[in-house]
Amino acid sequence: MSKFLYGIDFGTTNSALSIYDEEKKEIVDTISIPSLIYFTETKSLIDNESHIVGEKAIEGYLNDGMKGRFIKSIKQILSRTTFTETRIHNKRYTAADLVTLILKDLKFKADEIIGQNCNKAVIGRPVFFDDDNTQKDTLAQTRLKKAAENAGFSDVRFQFEPIGAAFAYEKTITKRERVLVADLGGGTTDFTYLILDPEKVGSKDRKNDMIASGGIYIGGDSLDSAFMWDKGTPYFGKNTTYEATPGKVLNVPKSLFANICTWDKMNFFNGLKIQKEIEEYYYYSGNDPKFKNLITLIENNLGYSLFRSIEKTKIELSELRISNFEYANLGIEIDENISLDQYNSIIEKDVNKIETYLNQFLETHQIKPSDIDCLFLTGGTSMVAAIQRLFKQKFPHIPLNSGDNFKSVAKGLAYSGYLFEN
């Protein structure tokens, strides 16, 4: 019987698993699913199940009229000490429990492909789960390890995600290269500077080749949040005024709208107190129609469908000079042309933070442009035009390469079997 190893890239937006045959020394297959879970409004009468994972989660959520609980960007709560649990159908779910559901789905699909149970996995992790905070970083990896164990993996190792991406790239080169890898995902941006050599593929000792790693807690979700704040929230009453006392006109607190700019804060509106406050603002605003959009968004759980429109605009602007930010649902009407220049202006602060961190990373580790033979970019956010421009302007004479932005890391993790020799 063949001996298999799984390389698992549990991502903020998508998760992938590569199946590696350790006897044939080759990848058998790579599967990928969105990192999404939908808890139906009621449990199934047939199998008593209440959740759907991946693409089917989107389908189920939309088919059910966007009821139930839809959970996205789970990876971002792994490092949050404030998140202990959530209750769904009167059942308690910790962060590890939620991640387990996605890992189980990936493992089930992979086990079916190889026809046996595989309990050995190299799991990717960002260089920092939360901006160089050791306590939160330890908490996140502990939760991720617990999730892997719950999913049926008894033999687990961890590898930095950009190193995984580098090993995937190493399989394509013909000579030794000094490479700067940038892994730009949904939640984080990670950098690794290392030496790659096709003659060392599969080598058990690569420690001396790993020269420097670092990361920052900014990714595609940050860009979507900035876009929502700038272009989305005005349609939901960010500029609404109200008059609770005759003659005294005030602005609705901006803090309300910060909580619709990131997916994980949407639950902020579940409390009765905040819902009552929103109803009062609506009343004292003279029933402002844009503020009514906010109530519709919250009451009908429309956040995911709205952010899909935002992501569509982002993707289109990776290739086009202009896109249309469109959304129409239950009386909410958004139809606005967005130019690439406008979009770049909106995300400029986040791109500048990435550039500032990159400069610090290079300076701290004394890496000069002349020390870099190649740039390797991976992750969905690496396709954003402003990100591409950042690297091309900063390193104009260095070749910029990229692999499969959604599967490179998983493949490289599957090539990291040497970790089990330690």
C-alpha cells in the first residue's frame, strides 16, 4: 500500500490540499474549496446535519434565501483571544471546531481519491498570525493543531506558507536561485527570503537555505474592508443625520459602519440593544432610505452577497481600467462606476503598509536588491494591480514569477516531508 502525505493550505478565502505519494515522490492530485461554512436554519431531517462546506455552502445559503448562519474568513479568528465560542443550533463551536469542519471536508475528499485513510499532514501557517504577537500566534497554532487532530490527522507538522510556495516554485527551476517569496492571501502578507536549488528538492535538511521570514496582518480582506468603507457605507447611511432633540442635528455614529466593513464583525449587530439603537436612529433620521438599507442588510443577512460584489469589482480591476460596483437586493440599489485610479486611491494606505513592512524586512535582514535573483508572488491578492506595480517598481530588474495562486502553497507543503525526519 502506498504511503501518502497531505499538504494542507488552510486559507482565509480558499483552502487547498495536495496529495503526495511518498513512494513515487509525486503529487497525485490537488483539491481546493472556498473556506466557507453555512449552517442551515434547521437541521436536516434526513441526516441530522446542520452545516455545508465550500462551494455547496454558497449554493445552500443562496437557495435558503440567505437565512441561517454563513461563516467566512474563519482563519482570522484563530488568533483572537476575545473569541471563545459561538452557539449555533444550541451547540457550542470553538474556533478549532469551525476549522475542523473545513479540514474534515478536505480530508474526506482526499481519502476518497487515494482509497485509504491518511493521517499525516504538513499544514501551512502564516509567518505571523497576528502582527508579531507571540501570545496570539501561539494561540492560533494551538487551535489549528487541535482542528487538524479533530479532523483525523494524528501526525502533523507545520510549515510557513511562503516556504511552501517556494518549494512549489523550486520544482520549476533549473539552477540555484536566491528568491524573495511574497505570499499575499486574504488575511496576511508574508515574505520569505531563501535559497532554492533543483538539486536539493526532497532534501531532508533545508534549514540553512531558509534565511529570513516575516509577515504583516494585511491581505485581500483588508482591501475589501477599505473599499466597503469608502464606496459601500454611503449607501447604508454613513452620512445620515438625525434629530433626537428638536433643533439639534447630529451625525449617526461612524462606529456603526465600521462593523459592516469586516465580515467577522457582522455579528456585532445580533444583540437586541444595538438593534434597538439602529431602529431609533432610523426613526429620528426621518426614515432616511439609505439608513433603511442598513436595517435591510442586517435583518436579511446580506453581508456575504454584498462582499461578493466588492470582490468582483476588485478582480475586474486587476485587468481592466474601469469596473462597475453593482448590487441589487431587497430594495438596496448600488450601481457605480469605479476606475482603477479610484480603487488604487482607496487601497493606498494598505498597499503603503505592505511596502513599509517590506522595506523594514529587507533592512532588518540586510537584503539588497542585488541579493535577489527572482521574485515569486503567490496568493489571490498578488493579482491586484497596485500590488503588481509595487513589486515591479521596487525591483525593476528582477524577474517576477508566479504559480497557481490558489494551489502553489498546498503543493509546496506536500513537498515538505523532510519535516517528519526531525
